[in-house]
Amino acid sequence: MTDPIGAPPPSPLVLVVEDEDNIAAALAYVITRAGYGYERIATGATALDEIRGRRPSVVLLDIMLPDVSGYDICANVRKDHSLEAVKIIMMTARGSSHQRSKCIGLGANAFIEKPFDLTALRQELKRQIEPV
């Protein structure tokens, strides 16, 4: 079935892989206020399947998940050439130049530290979704 003529295009989807409820709630607020779709996965175990199935514009990916490392998820997404268009923003509470380098080396498009500035996060999402 196709969309009716004149229907607005669907909002870009931001898939959040984050185990902390309070952080996920803040992310949901920023993402939806920016006009993007929001979905959350609380563990890494199903993240790759969800990314393949939903084809989000951006994945906000926590590095430290309870079951699967965000590093592993990022590396696996980047190995799948059908997911090349998916942007990955890695998030961590333990930011360091080593972690930033590792994330970028694995193919992440950006890296943000928690706690993050909500305005800066919104700007980064826009930069990834609506590049000039």
C-alpha cells in the first residue's frame, strides 16, 4: 500500500539503545521535540535485529549496556553494507579521548558524553539527519 498523495513524509526515526530509564526519557523528550520519531531498546541483545528491521536514520547507542557492548553493536552494524546509511552516535558516561577514537574507528559518526547538553544533542541529531 502506498501513501496517499499529499501525505507528509514520515519523520526520520531515531532508535535509542539505552538501559537507563531517566536518560532514555530525556532523549525521548529531545528527539520528539525536534520532530523525529523515537523508539527505544533497553538492551543490546536485539539491537542489531531492530536496526536491520527498522532502518532508523540515527542510532543513539550507549557503550556500556548490561548484555552486549555498544562497541560490538557498532562494529556489527558497520559490517552490514545494507546499513551504510544508518548514522551512529555513541554515548558514554566515561568519555575519554581513547573511547572517542575507538568509537570513530569502529565507524561511529559522532560521540557524545553523558551528561549531555540537550541543545548540543539536538544540534548533533540535526547534523546527522539533515546534512547540508
